[in-house]
Amino acid sequence: MKSRAELLQNLAGDKLPDILIIGGGINAVGLYRDLAAQGVPALLVEKGDFCSGTSAAPSRLIHGGLRYLETGEFALVRESVEERNLLLHNASHYVRPLPVWVPVTSWWAGFLSAGARFLRLTRTPGPRGALVLKLGLTVYDWFGAKYRSMPKHRMIGGKEALRQMPGLLPAICSVGEFYDARLTNAERLTLELVADAEADCPAALAIPYLAVAGHDGKDVLLRDEIEGTVHRVAPQIVINAAGAWIDQVDAHLGIEERLVGGTKGSHLVLDHRDLARALGERMIYFPTSDHRICLAYPLDERLVLVGTTDLPTDDPEDMTCSEVEIDYLFRVMKEIMPAIRLNRSQIVFRYAGVRPLPKATSGIVAGAISRDHHIRPFARTEKRPYEVLTLVGGKWTTYRACAEQIADQVLERIGKSRRTDTRSLQIGGGAGWPLEPAKQRQQITEIARQSGLSLEHCTALADRYGAYAATVAAAIVAEGIGADRPLKTCADYSRGEIRHLIRAERTTRLADLVLRRTQIGLFGKVTPGLLNELADLMAQDLSWNEDRRSREITDTTRLLEQRHGVAALYKQADENRAGVARPVS
Ligand SMILES: Cc1cc2nc3c(=O)[nH]c(=O)nc-3n(C[C@H](O)[C@H](O)[C@H](O)COP(=O)(O)OP(=O)(O)OC[C@H]3O[C@@H](n4cnc5c(N)ncnc54)[C@H](O)[C@@H]3O)c2cc1C
């Protein structure tokens, strides 16, 4: 990958792509990737890092959305389960099967009300019993038949469910078990799509920390968020894929129509070995007393992800999980697993994001707003000599299909036809990464043989990067003697690996490394010592002076404390300086 500095230099040249994509979340990057596969370069600009908006805040599920069946969004569910099945194959290093349990306390509840919701006679959610669930799961299986690779659903009796998951509410009469998928590394999947795009189409440029800041009747103005300088570009077509920020971006381009009406959702990462053990490999996807659906599933042998809330907001920057939301998530967990003890000291990380939902008519319950997407075109005008296509909505799961739809509109406008079907394109380290564990072990052994790194080290790399582990291993070796040794403050990463992530992946700020190139933040592993060590490495590679180095540490510390609630962890880490060698996956 070219560095950010090189791309900024290219920006000053006169051979820029005619297509400008605004946003660096999964939907913008998905489109960038699709166009590149057609040989059409685009300029993509993102005001922060790639995948730093809502795309970094999901429940990390690649799923059909079982509950959208209730609101009659059949087309969305069908599209989503098909996309899920494709991603299980194309990104098998980051998209993995997830058994899901839906526990219910009644057989008959919701039979009439679910029907009424389906017929749009009411929008208000209500209770769901085993019969309604069985019906929903049968339809879900049916939709998932195309490219199926996971088992169909089954119903489990209450007694058997309690035997297998002892912490569950004793009043459970039945559990519906089905398979969806979890996205183990949303941030890296986005980055790898950028890399794939640029490998296919070297004229494409994706530049982080470059924000659309306005227009002047001819050009679009782009502000470098690091240096403060302003660049001008004159695109032919603009695609606004800025998620919850689309209205703000459209306003920068002189468009006043309001399209988005977001809802905020928050998640907690709990360090809770007992809860992780009780859940096993499964996710519980459970109805709450206020008739919403929440979820909990293990990230590793002791960390559990719990979510989520759904609160209307007009502010896309409302990315902090509040104390009230923590109380809510604890309360609903208590309803379904009453014996499990939860307290705030178990939270190692929290995150929130704003769903970019279409502006809904007032009075509608947040959970009932459509999760589907559409494209709103704005014709060119005298004061805006380019067409703007604004994407409203769009889930993680359906990003490829969404990108395909927008790319087809762009291709039509520039008089080209599609040459590559992205359904069969594998992604990043998913390319050539086998599904079978025995074949994976063979590949890891080969990486160890070729690189000379230990089998244990290569296994950790493969777990993090899939087939891309071979490239990372080679980069570590090229770094020279000692580069494979662990960092002083975090046993999971070597110096050589971090250096590769800084140099090869347009890493611009310290937070990019902590939150998106690695999962050090999400897995609650940040300590002040680790931030210092990472900042030293970045300073060497990116020629930061002392002022910039210390500013990066201060900013990242503030972000982790204020947005991700890791302050308590800092104190704890200081006390236990010896550190725990828990692996980061
Ligand atoms: C709580 C929650 C749970 C969810 N769970 C799931 C799930 O499990 N599965 C699923 O499929 N979906 C899920 N979603 C939905 C999914 O995460 C989002 O719909 C999706 O990530 C939106 O991606 P995006 O690229 O459209 O937006 P974003 O990721 O927000 O990207 C938009 C980008 O535009 C950038 N931007 C803003 N202004 C400018 C500017 N002026 N110039 C340049 N760039 C700008 C922002 O910085 C941002 O990075 C969930 C969402 C939430 C909030």
C-alpha cells in the first residue's frame, strides 16, 4: 500500500479519478473495492481513520436479522442471509459461524401480535413465544438455502437448554437454535478491502484524515485533518457514503434535504470468565421485558460482548455509551441470566455508534425503523457541476450487495459495463485461507518453514490475519534480528509486526494502531506503558517530534477514557504492572 504522504502528493497532480467517494466506513470502502474490480479508480476521502465511524461499533454479526421478519422486511432478510453465506466463504479468516440461542418463556405468546406487525397493523413490538419463533426460523432457513454452509435450526426443550447452559432463566420453556456468523475483526476487514482495491487498480486512492469541508461552486474542498491544509478536487460524480453524517456532508455540497434519522446503540466488553464459560461458543439473542432483543456472546475464553441499546439521536458524534445504557444492559442480562453477577469493574471496553437509518415518521419505535438502504440521487446544478448519489442506510452484512447496486449506477453513468462479479471475490487474508482446520495447520507449518519464525508465533499470526500471515511473517523477518521478540509491554505482538502495521497500512495516529490495526483496545489490553512503547515505534517510523508523540499519547488516552471507559483499567494496569499474558485474538 502507498503511504498517506504519497497519496497526498498524488492529490496535487492533475490525473485524479473522476469519482469521489465520501466516507471510509464499510459501505464507502465496499464501493471503492467494487469499482476497482471493474478497473474504475475512485478517490475515497475519510475524515478520520478507515472504519472509525459506525462500522467500528456494530454487534459484529454478519446476519440476516431474524427480527426483521416480524416487520415484513423479507427482501432484506433474504439478501442478508445470502450475503452472510458469501462472506463465510470469501472472508473466512474474519467471518465465522456462530451458533445462536433464542430462549423463550412461552409457547403461544405473540402469535396474534407478530401477525399484526407483519401485516403492518401495528409497529409496537410485543412478546414472542416458541411457535412464532419456530415459524420465523423455518423461513430464515429457507432464505439461507443459497450457498448454505451451516446447519439448519432446531428447537431445544427448556430442561435440556438449562442443562447445557445452567445460568439461564429457569422459566425458559424452549430455545430456538440456529446459525449466523460473527465478524471477528470488522476494522481489519475494511482495511483489507482497501488494499485489495488498490492492488487491482493502482490509480485508486483512499486517503484517511481528509474531510469534505465545503464547495466553492466548482470544486469540492478537502481539509487535511492532520496538517490543516485544504485541497481542491473537481469530480464528475460524488458518492456520499458518510453514514450517519450524510446530511452534514450533503450540506457541505449545498444540498439541504434531510435524509438520515439515526439511533445510537452501545456495547460492553466484559471480563467475565463465568459468563463466557456459561455461554460456551454460543450467542444468546434474547427478548427483553421491554420487548426488544439483546445479545451476549464470548469473544474469547473470558471476554463477553453484550449489547445493545437503540436510542434516537440527531448527533452522529454521539459515540459514547452512557451510564444509563450500562444500567440497562446489566438489567436485561440479569433478566435472562439471573444468577450471573455483573458490576462495572468487569467492563474492559465499551463502544457506541449511530445507525444511519432513514429519517422515520415521528411516533415509530426505534427498533421498527427499516434497516434497508436506498440511494438518493441529486442532479448536477449550475453551482454544483457534478451529480451526487447519497446512500441512506446500509448494514455491515449487506455492504457488498449495496456496493454492487451503487457501482452499477456509476458504471451506467460513465458508460462502462461490469466486468467482475464481486460475489466470488475473496477478501484480503481470506484469499487462499482454507476452511478446514487440518489444512489451516498445514498452511501455518509452511509459513513457519518459509519464514523461520516459531510455529506458535505463526499460529498467532494466522489467527489474526488468515493467509495474510505469510506477508506479515516475511515483513517481521525482513525487519532483522530480534524483530520477532514480543513488545516489552504486550506479549501478544512483536516489534516487527507493529512496524509492519504502521508502515504498510496508512496508520496515521496512535489510536489507529490501538483500535483498528490491532484489537489491543477492544480486548482491554491497553496500559500506559503499551501506549508509550507504540508511540515510540510510530515516532521512529513517521518522523514525529516529541511534541507530536506526546500529543498522540494524550489524545489516545483521552479517547480511551472518555469514549471507551477504560480509565479504571488504567489504574488496575498500573497496580498490576507485571501484566497478564492473555492473548489478543
Ligand atoms: C449498535 C449497532 C449495532 C450494529 N450491529 C450490526 C451488526 O451486527 N451487523 C450488521 O450488519 N450491521 C450492524 N450495524 C449497522 C452497521 O454497523 C452500519 O449500518 C454500517 O457500519 C454503516 O457503515 P457506513 O459505511 O455506511 O457508515 P460509517 O461506518 O459511519 O462510515 C461513514 C464515515 O464517513 C465519515 N465522514 C463523516 N463526515 C465526513 C466528511 N465530512 N468527510 C469525509 N468523511 C466523513 C465518518 O468519519 C465515517 O467513518 C449496527 C449498528 C449499530 C450502531
